Amino acid sequence: MNRPGTMSSHTIAVLVENKAGVLARVADLFARRGYNIVSLNVAPTTDPTMSRFTIVVDAESAPIEQIVKQLFKLINVVEIAQLGPPDVVERELILATVEAPQESRSQVLELVDIFKGRILAVSTGKLTVSMEGTPDKVNDFEALLSDYGIVEVQRSGVMALPKVGRPVPRLRAGSAEPTV
Amino acid sequence: MTTPGQRIDGASALIKSLEAADVEVMFGYPGGAILPAYDPILDSGIRHVLVRHEQAAGHAAEGYAHATGKPGVVVVTSGPAATNVVTPLADAMLDSVPMVCITGQVALPAIGTDAFQECDTTGITRSITKHNTLVTRAEDIPMAIAEAFHIATTGRPGPVLVDVPKDIVSPANPDAWFDWYWPTELNLPGYQPDMTPSASSIADAVELIRSAERPVLYVGGGVLKARGAEALLALAERTNTPVVTTLMARGAFPDSHELCLGMPGMHGNYTAITAIQQADLLIAMGSRFDDRVTGKVGAFAPGAKIVHVDIDPAEHGKVRRPDVSVVGDCRIAMEQMLTRLAEVGGAEAVADHTAWRSTLSGWQEKYPLTYDREATGELKPQYVLERLAELSPDDTIVTSGVGQHQMWASQYWQFDHPYTWINSGGLGTMGFSVPAALGAKMGMPDRTVWAVDGDGNFQMTGQEMITATVENIPIKVALLNNSYLGMVRQWQELFYDRRYSEVSFGRDFPDYVKWSESMGAVAFRVEDPDEVDDVIAQANEINDRPVVVDFRIAEEENVYPMVPAGGSNDDVIVDPSQQSMLDADRAAGALGADRRAASKESQR
């Protein structure tokens, strides 16, 4: 499986009307056209009639251009921004429960400290930790934690916004050409 | 007469909304959840056609839409009725047919409880509609209907489904009452189809068209949806460009025109197929590089540049990357191309196509569509269709089911007018022809409508002849009865070593004459070629009742030419009487000469 932030994935921000079933419409489109989702995030925007998806797609499953065009055929999709690495800020949250017996506990704590993570829960032999960062950082953190034995892990998927002052190509309904 | 602001219940508002959307005809079938909406139908001016199966309501709406250009309207109940319209919705989705389907739904509090006749209609139909919606408040009904018609008929047309729970259309429910309105503005921020192509794309397209030496206009159903037949004729003539019309576009360009090459694809004619293969420019006009046209994609039109004109941006580059992408309505695009062409010098500025045209007419002469005309004792389906076309009015509308009879009808009927050929191209839905004919006849009552059907197809939807009789819709059915599922049998003959598995229907059951008569139709049986003309003439004289003619055709006739599925169009198989000549030509390399010369030139 591709991790967010790896070369073969693309991040798109999809602005949709906040209507019943819109998540199902997007998910269904990916399923029936055979596009792979690496991660998907959705929440309302400041305008309560709109929601924004951040979707990381596996670019090897289909050309990104075709994915964007097919998404646009959904009536509720209003705007799609393609978010390339230099133009965006990306963040992801990871929660992990790791094995931390007496002999390795201090090493795990040190690792969490280095990554500016937090300890959320402690039990005999296990720790639940959180960390927030770029997808690359989160990948590194998870890889290092796995040396100690990950019991359970949950990643939020990527959230992204354009960098201030960096225009990103946005495709709006009703125009064939992207506008910046 | 309800005026704006007057109190109205959901059911009356639903029917009143259809009236406001200029609906004249709807096809439907009542039932539990939609019951409240059927009461105001009694007081409405909209003609309701009561079909015998909901699938037929859907195909009839499609036939109506194909024939008239207006959206077809379907009204059915929840659960099994909704699942019965799944097939026509999928059909309309693949063939871009404007259609609005209203389904009843169980009352809102019952949704999600597995109630009687409940199914997740919007969930089931999500991927086979252009859009669908579950209305949850009575006062949203006019807006939902207005949006449905707008979405169904604009941009790339398609089916839209509106699911209406029973309680919001029940006059007994106080919450089902609201102040009537008809929306003047729609709130669809994500839907603004772009009709007008960019000027630069038009200019680029015209440049390629001007310089092409072996161009082909590859015309699809989008030209008909755009009402673009006139513009197409002008563009083809002005640029002296040969035209192929796909299965969805038959009639978009007159078959009798000297520039017309007919149908390409799996059962297209040799010249249409080979012209594409050897073209240096394909102008794809409202066509979508369907696998039944391209065969093996990698070997399709290998030497051609592509100008792709389509209103749906997602069609551009889906199968074949265009050199010039023209996103917009086909009619507008062609009109703009003509204007642009005039600016840059008109017809004089277009490369000379004399050599190309003469190559094509050479192929037409050598490899025309043909069948064994001398065969005795057998009724040939191609002969039946030739006579039917000859003896029926010029503007006859032909519908068809799916299979061999569909291909023969497309091949042997000469279509000289747009909107005279109605079939199920994308989904390939057996049983399409009879209900589609009902819809076409409802839309065009003064025209002769012949449903060309196969025996397998007729057994799927033949019950709709009852609808034809009872609703007084005098359609005619030409049943090409070969007692087989003919296309499947043909494939088993060619690719499964003649091992015929589950394809024989037998001659005698049902007795099509008795069955048709029992449904109120006038019925004939024809076994002898000498009887064909007389029976067709009689059938064409009958205008007050439906007619069924059981043509008992040759059992094992095959459709040729044929490109085997997944094969290259270069390997098209022609009629057995021509194949040895073609093999010899291929061995001599005579037919590929143009393309090889061209590719050598481009290497230099």
C-alpha cells in the first residue's frame, strides 16, 4: 500500500455541496472506476453548506487528470484543487499503541519526545502515543515505532491547504481550463 | 388552477411540477408508495401510458426521448418497481438519454427499517444515473423536479431519478402541505456545463482539418443529442471529408450521401472500418472510442491524429489521447469550425482529398455489404430489411432490440434522416425495441414506427403489445425469427467450435401469430421470400392497430463483416464470398500501401 507523501500518490482537495450521500457518491465513483484511495478526509468548511474532502489517490491506478474529470461529473462537486508538494502545507495525525515493557520504555519515550509527540495513555507494558506532522514525518515515526512492536495504529489521512500566497490550480464547475 | 403561494399537497405539487416542466407524456405503473401521486394524475392533462412491466416504462421513455429530443418521464412505485427500472436507467446512462424517473419510496419514518417494498433506490441507482436525489420535505418537490429536468437535458444528457417518500405526498399528512412555487433559479453551484468550446481549440482543430490528407469524421450519438445533423452536413461537404456514423449515430448523416461510409466497428462495413484504420486524421464528433468501435485500442487508427469534440470533459483522453481536444456542444463546435474555416480561406484552404476519396470508393466497390442473394428456399433477414426499408415511408422510425437483427437493421436500412434509428447501443439491452417503439410512436404519432426485433428479444418484452393495443399506440413489429439466440449462436459457431450451448429457442413456442393476436395485434407469418412485399404492404396499410409480422428467417445466417472481440480492425472478417479476395489483397500488401507511404513520409 502506498503511504501518503510517497511519489506515486496525488493529493486533491475537493469542495462539495454538504448534502446527504455526497461521501457515498465520491467513494462509489472511486470504487466503480477502479481508482485507489490512499486516504480520505472530509469535514464541513466555514460555509456550512460546503464540505471539503482531502483525498490522497494512488496515481498508478489511473491518470490524475481522468480522476479529476470523473469527480467533476458528480453534480455536487464544486471545485477541485490539485495540491502538489511545493504549494501546500500537509499534516497528518497518528495514534499508536506500542509495546513498551520496562526494558524499552525509556527508548520509546525518547522517540516520542524527539518527534514532539505525546503520551496519551499508559499501561503496564504498553503506551498509546500521538504525533502530528507531515506525512513523511509520520511515516518515519511509524517505522521507528514498529521496531518496538505496534499493537494498533490509526492514521488520520492527510489534510492539506494551499500555502499562503501560493496559487494552486483549481478547476471549477463550468470551466474546462483550470484557473489559478 | 393553483397559483403561487396557494396551499398545495405534495402529490398535487409533484404532478403540477411535471406540468410546469412541459411534460406531455409519462410512462408508468402505480403501486403502494406512489399511490398518492396517482390520484392527481386523473385531473392532469399529462397523458399517462400504463405499461405492463416497469422496465418497459423506462425503455418507452427512452424511445420517446430519442425520437423527440424531449426528456422521457417515468413514474413507478418503490422496491421491486424501482429495481425493475434499473435496466432502463443504466441503458439511458450509457446512451446519454435525457430521462426523469420518479420512484415512490416508503414513508420517511420507515426508511431503513426493511419495510414492505423498501429498497435503497438512490443507493442502487447512484452509479447508473447522472444524478439522483431522495426528497425529504414536501416543499422541496418543485425544486427537485426542476433540477432533475435541468440536469437530465443539459450538458451530456442522462437519466435523473427523484425518490419520493409516501408521507410527503400524502394529503392526510399536514406536513405534506406547503405554499406552491415553481423555481425560477436553481441552486447547482457544481453543475454548469460548458457548451461553448474555446476559440483556440477550434482554431487548432481547423488547422489539422485543413492539412489532413486522409481525414474521417467519426460521428457518434453526441451529434444527434446536440441537434447537429445540419452542421455536420455542412462541415463534411465544406471540407470534403468522408463520414462514418456509429451505431448511436445512424441517421445523423444521410446514408445516401456520397461522403457517407456507413457504420464502423465490430459489425461495420469494410470501408468504414478500414478508412479509420488508414486515416491520417480522425475527427471524433460526439463519439467515445467505444470498444465495439475501436476493437484492440492499441491497433485502432494507428496513423491518425485525433481531434476529439465532446461536451463531456471526461471523455477526452479516457481511451485515446486527442491531439486537439474541443470541449463543448458538437453543434456549436461544428458551427464555429465552419466560421473559422471561412476566415482562413474556406473550402479552398483544405487539402485535396481526391485520391483519398477514390481509394475509398474503390473499397466500397470491392467490399460492399453483401449476403447470398441467390439462396433459394430460405428467407434472408437482410432481404426482409431491404424490402421493409424500401416499402415503408422515407421517415419511418426504426427501433431495434439487441443482437443479429440489430446489426442487420443498422447495416441494411438506409437512414437518411436524423432520429429515425433508436436502439440500445451501450448497454445492449435485449427487449428494448417494442417498448422503445411505444415511446417513439407516442412522441411522433404521425410517423410509421417499425420495431425490428429478434425472437429472443420479443420474448422478453413482447407483453407490451398489450399496452400498444389498449393504449392505442399502433406500432409495427418485424420479428426476425431464426429460432435462435442468433448472435450468441454465431459466436459459438465461430469461437466455440459449433458447440451450441443454450441458444435454441425452437420454431413453435410460442406461436407468435396467436400470441400477438391474443394481445390485440394484427399478425402475419412469412416463410417465403415471395410473400414479403405483400405482407409488408398490408402491414403498412394498418394504422389503427398494432401489427406483428413473424418473419421465419434462415436459422444460421451470420452477421458480416465482423471484427472478433479484442481483435484489431485490420483483421476484419468480411462476407465469406469476399474473404478469399481480401486475403489475396492483404497478402499482396495492396491495402496498407497508403498508410505505409504516409508513415515513411512522416519519418522523413
